[in-house]
Amino acid sequence: MAQTIELAPDLQALRLSQERPARTQSGFPMLVVLLLTIGIEAAGIGLLAGEQVALGVTLIVLATIAFTFVAVGFYFLQPNQAAAILLFGDYKGTDRTAGLRWRLPWLTRTKISTRIHNITSEKLKVNDLRGNPIEIAANVVWRVTDTSQALFDVVDYVEFIGIQIESAVRAVAGKYPYDDIEHKEVTLRGDAEHVSEVLETELQERVGRAGITIDESRLTHLAYAQEIAGAMLRRQQAEAVIAARAKLVLGAVSMVETALQMLAEKGIVDLDDERKAAMVSNLMVVLCGEREAQAVVNTGTLYQ
């Protein structure tokens, strides 16, 4: 009988963490209030010179308290920057509005960049689908889209994405061969666009829990490891030569067949089997040979 596994309350809260707007406001109205407190304090100082000393002291004390209360709440946000607002460690929302901002003094803030980031991984030595050691690296463009998850669901979201990039690159590299001379499989070398899309999907699944969105991922380095690079280069050259020879022979046979057919249809010459064999041999040598053909003048007949 299947058992239902319930997550602990802390894990449930971790999974349900989600960004929400904070209750903050523009700092300019409070800047006006701050100037008013300065004016009130100046008026209180003026009263000290007269007979209303008690009133002057009261105004100065109240204006000083109000000035401190207002001044502590100011903070600045640049474009593509956010601030997570906390009340004694409890998340109260995120402010994404750029400019001069103000919040209650007992609310603390943690700033986080929502700009686009760019990371190029180190060259990793991994095994491809066929077990060949290769070197691979990738470039990833990412940004924070959920500040709550990025700040509170992982210890360090920058370190987290760096580790996940390495893990994803290793996982994707092991799914495909480095190369396939017959072009029957998806390969790392020949299908870079497809591999990049798979890598992007793999990364998004891994870092989504940290409130991070992957905008783009591309392979920046791909090569056989040094210990087998020479051998694999010779194998690739041999496979290329074999493939080229196969196409050359196929084309030569087609050309010889066409030549014999046209000679027979137009009645230019009547060739018996022996003459056809000699003609086929000569044409195959000319078409498939690596050197240029040299004409030989036959002063006799085909049989002498």
C-alpha cells in the first residue's frame, strides 16, 4: 500500500516562498516632512531666546525625534535593483521601484540586483555518450526574478547557480556523442543549437527553485581531451576519406552507366562485353584516380 510522505512545516514554507510587493512609499513626501521638522526645530531655537523657554525646548525635542524617525527610513534603489523588506527577520515583501524610497524605521532591507548576469563556466572534462573524454564549457545568461526565493530559499544564489551550471553541463554532455560522421544522431558538435536548448531547459529546472530565470545558454568550448585528441583526429580524417571515396565511387558508377546507355541509344558504337569491360575500367580509373589521367594512343585495336 502506497504511503503518503508529508513534508515538514519548514520544508513546506520553503517551497511556498514567493515574492510579493512591500508596503513602502516614495521618499519625496517624507523629504518634505523632514524639512518641516527642521523648520520646527529652528522655531524652537528662536523661542529659547524669548520668554517661552519651555515651549522652545519641547519643540526642539519633538522635532529632533521626528527628524530622526524620518531620516532613518530613507533608502535609494537603482534601476533593476530590488530591496527585500524584513520585520525582525520576517519577510514583508519586495520593493522594486527605483529612486528615493522610505519605509518605517523598524523595517530592515536587503538589496538584491535584478540585472542580467553572465557566467562562463570553466572547461570541464567529461565523457560523452560513447565514453570519449571531452572538454566542454558553456556561457549562461541569467537574472533573478523572485527575490524572496533567491535570498531565503538558498544560502548563496550566485554560488548555487555556478554549481548547477557545472552539473547541468556534465549531464547534457553525457546524453550525446561528440560527433557522428554518418549524421544519424544528434551530436554535441553538429547540433549546437539543439544542445543549447536542452542545456537551457535542464538549467531552468535546476535553478527555478532559487527564483532564477535562464535567458540563454550556449556552448563556448568543445573539444576532445588532449590524451585522445590526436587519435580522434586521425579517426575523423579516416572516416572522412572513406565517406568521400564512397561518394566518389557512387558518382563514377552512375556516370559510366549513363555513358554506356547513351552510346547504346544513339548507336555511336557497338560494344561487346569485352569492350564494355575495358571502357568501364578506363572510365573508373579516370574518375576515381587521385592523379590526373594521361592519354595513351592505341595504334592497334582494342584486342592488340
